[in-house]
Amino acid sequence: MLAAAILLAGVAAPVARADSTPWRIGAAKVDITPPPFNAAQDLSDFPETDPSRQTVCPRSTYNGKRLWRFEEPYRDSDNSGEFNYADPSNSSSAGDQWCDYNHNGRWDGIYLSGGTNQLAKAVHDPIDARAIAFSYRGKTVVLVSVI
């Protein structure tokens, strides 16, 4: 009788199934060190005339020295050799004029620690971003570290 009950319980037990949405896990490491300025690539990154962005940036006007690729073109009005905003404590300081290519109201350059007063002059160490993503049943969590 006991054997029959065990056999019946085994037949009646639901069959275990794999979840239709399994865990998905991914990881990546990407070098995000700013690349050096490349004059040949610059006109591709920032065309002198870009009708889609309604932007005109002639290099005859915006010819300031840039160390890094992706820095917006600017005019070095004070001949300092680098981009400068106007000095708020000096009323005669106009600052450098830049081509606001993405229309965000600020010059996009490579700064140290995300500030606006310390331009990056050299690469001390490579910079990379590392990420890991976990996804389960349509919910995703991503952890990113920049070092």
C-alpha cells in the first residue's frame, strides 16, 4: 500500500519546467581614454557646414588649438593657446568664442574631474569603463565603473 501511494504521488507530481525567460548576464570593458586631436578626422566630426544641425563652423574663424578629438572648434581670442571662458571678475574679459555644435550652450572640451576650469593637458593613465548587466523577467540592472 505504501509503495502504491509513493508511485501515485510520483505520477501526480507536476513536471518541473525551465522558466521561459532565463537570466541574462553580460559584461564589458571599454577604453574611453580621449583620443588625440586629428585634423584629418576633425572635418568629419565637425563639418564646417552642417545643415541638419543648422551649424556653420568655418575653420578660418574657429581655429583654436585643440588637444583632443571631439572638442568643439573655438576661436582663441586671447591667444592663450587653449579655450577660456570669460572671467566673471574682469568686465573686459570676453572669453573665447566657440562653435556650439550641439547647441547645448557650453563649450564641449575634455576637463579634469568634470570641472570647467581645468583642461586636460595629457593622458596620465588610460581610462576605461567596466560594466556588468543582469536581466531577469524583463528587469535589467547595470553596474558601471569608470577607472
